[in-house]
Amino acid sequence: MKLFISRFFSINLPNGNSMIDNFQQTFPRAKAYCGALAILCAASSVGQYFIDPTGANAAVILGAGLGVLSLWPWTLVGIMPINYQLMDGEGKSEPEAS
């Protein structure tokens, strides 16, 4: 049974290189899509607050927009350097020659 389980996981789990290859293929599109979505979300919620600041949920909507904007510095400082390292291929390990 142990042999079956170990072979199951070794066959079905991707290795590190295939995961990095997948990331390198999908990251540019995801970056553009998520960036545009974050700008649209933040701008529409802050804009909604200034259109109707006396509304019942005006503070909640403004808080949501500012929450999305507050993620921008963390993304630039904490996440983007790692993503760019992965895009350069620094995380890949070369296959061992036998």
C-alpha cells in the first residue's frame, strides 16, 4: 500500500520546474488583468463615496476602496521582487546529468 501511495504522489504532483514554467507563462497576463481590476475596484468605490457620501454604506464602500489601495505598497515591496526573480528563472534548478 505504501508503494502505491508514493507512486501516486510522484506521478500526479508537478515538479518545481513545471510549476515555474506555468508561472512564467501565466504571470504577464495575470499581472495586467489583476492590476486593471484593482484600479477599477478602487476608483469605483472611492468615486461612489464622493458621489453619495451620505449613503447608508458610504463608509464601508470607501473603506473597501482604500483597502484595495493599501495592498499596492505590499505588492510592490513584498511580492513583485519574488515574482520577477521567478520570471528570470532564478528559481529553476538544472536537471542533473547522469
